[in-house]
Amino acid sequence: MPTPGPLELVIILVIALLILGPGKLPDVGAALGKSIREFRKASSDVQEAVKVDVDTSPLPATPPPPMNAPGAATPAVPITVPEPVAQAPAPAADAAPAPADPADPTQTASARSTNAADSPITAG
């Protein structure tokens, strides 16, 4: 919407003068000026409230205290690392599987169950 030019402002003032009269026109102008001033103040307050001050400077690096220092905190629970479990090497793809021994604890349950079907003992 284009802004009103000087001719439009004169027409608006003449209409306001005819409607309000010469006695009330200064009071209306003062009230209008005061309301515009309060509106500008409120909008600047909102802009200041929305403005966020962010500090992007890097923090100074502080090294952690050594674990054997007198004031250093000790962990409440001792840390234990499990020992690695040794695994048997996988058989070659072309090698025939060895027969499973049900009494051998090193064989897996699946190897015992597949070879258990080959055993002569059957459940009755």
C-alpha cells in the first residue's frame, strides 16, 4: 500500500477537523502521538528481550587432575576388564567335520545335537 502524500494528509486533517472540531483536535493529536511513542517503546523492548547474547569464545582447557593426586576422587566401583576368550580356529571349508563326542565339553551344543541323531542310542 503506498504511503499517503501531502495532499492526502491535508484531506485527512480537514475531515478530522470537521468531525472533531477545533477544540478537540489538539487533544486527539497528543493522544495519537503518545500512543505511537508507547508502541515504539514496546516494540524495542520486545526486540531486546528476543535478542540472545551468545558467547562463542572457546573455553580455556583445564587438564583433569591425575588419579594419584591427594585430592583426586577414587571410583566407587573397581573397574575390571574381562580376559579375552581364546577361540579354536575354524575348520577349513573342504575338510570333513569330526565326529562329536558327547562327553567333550569343548564342543558346541549344536555339534553335539547334530551328532546325537547319528548315535545308536535312542530315547525310549
